[in-house]
Amino acid sequence: MATVERLLEELGLTAGDIVRSTGISYEAFARLVGGQRVKRKTAVRVLGAINRERRRQGMEPLSLSDLENIQVV
């Protein structure tokens, strides 16, 4: 399992990259990273952005269960 912050660092992505590519707000992203409850749609969008970059770098995609400290409602 990995935190979103650690994955972004490993992939060379920033919070701004995720917010721009997903269309979610900075506030929603901050809630997700901070372990607060977020809509499933928000978590899936962030995961999708992470997985696009992972695929681009030749890595296997992750699932929501691979992410630490994510609270989905």
C-alpha cells in the first residue's frame, strides 16, 4: 500500500497536475490526501490520473485498495 503523496513523488507529479488532469478542486484533493471522506468519484478520478502516469512509465496500474488512508463515501 502507498499514500497518494508518495505515489505522486515517485511519479514526478504534483497536486496541481492531479487537479488539472482530473477537474477536481484543490479542496477535494486536500481532503483525499488528508484522509478525510471523499466521494468515490473523486478517488477514482485521482487514481485514474495516477494510473495513466504509471502506465506511461511502464508500471502496473493500482486499485483503490492499494492506496493508504483513503476514505470513500
